[in-house]
Amino acid sequence: MCTGDTGIGECRKEDFVAVGYIVKTHGIKGDIKVISLSDNPRRYSTLKKVCIFTKSGMTKEYHIERVIKAKGGVIVGFTPPLTIVEAEEIVGGHIMVPADEVPGLERGHYYHFEIIGMDVYTTDGRNLGKIVDIMETGSNDVYIVKGSDREYLIPAIHDVIKEVDIRTRRMIISLIDGLT
């Protein structure tokens, strides 16, 4: 359960999306350094309250006071300020925002959290497995699909990805040479 009266309410992980990973404390005022998991690191400047899910499984709501751009991420300060001990306790955790606050994308574009966990099928109906991770290569993402007998690396390109159904959590792909 999150504390506070800001309207986020209960912090159930399935209702939230990770937008940052807490890598270390910063300074003596309880600030933290965060690596952005968002495609838009500027989104931190608009955040006012977040839930933090710690690596130990605890959750708590925090009010963001300031965000400062830093090399490799952002520095986040809270109000009230955290003690250095409190800041150390959340290192390794994730900054989460409610899934319904994530802005929509244009058609054919998806957030990683929407893709990971999807079942992948070929156009002839064969189940290859589930998407367990996404590798960012620069030119296009590559979906890592874990099957019962092997792992597949599926390039996220139009020639391969034929259908993505967020509602049913299902992706249809066309196998090209090298994927079988």
C-alpha cells in the first residue's frame, strides 16, 4: 500500500509501469540517481508523485520536489527530503507511474511493457513462446522469445511482425530465413 493522500492509492505492481531504475544515492540530502527506462527522459520534469517499488518488495508513494539532468540519467529529490538511510533503502528499486498515465503512442508503436510477456505465433499458427526481453540495437528492436526448446531473436521490422494485439497479448510473425 502506498502512503499519502495524493490519489495514487494502492500500489499494485500490475497497475504501474516502470519509468526509472534507481542506481545510487546522490549527495547528503537523500537525492537519488535514476536511469530512465522511458523513451522520453524529459517526462521526469512533469512527474509530481510516483510509487517506488524496492528490490525487497516494499512500495511507497513519494512526492518529487526536483529533477536535475545528469550524465547517464537524472537526479531526483523528494519532499519531504529522504534521509541518506531511506535513500539507500530504495537503491535498486524502480520508479513507477500508474499505467493509465502513460501517454498513448501512434498506431503501430508500442511500449516495452506492452510487448514483454506476449505470446508469439507464426503465420501458420505455431507457438514460438513468450517475449521475455527486448534488445535495443539502434536500427530496430529485437524481441527475445523464449520457447520450450530454444530462444528466438525476432527483429521488430515490418517484414517480420505481421500483427500485434495488445488486448489478447498475442503477436503474429512471418518467419524469414535465419529465424527458424
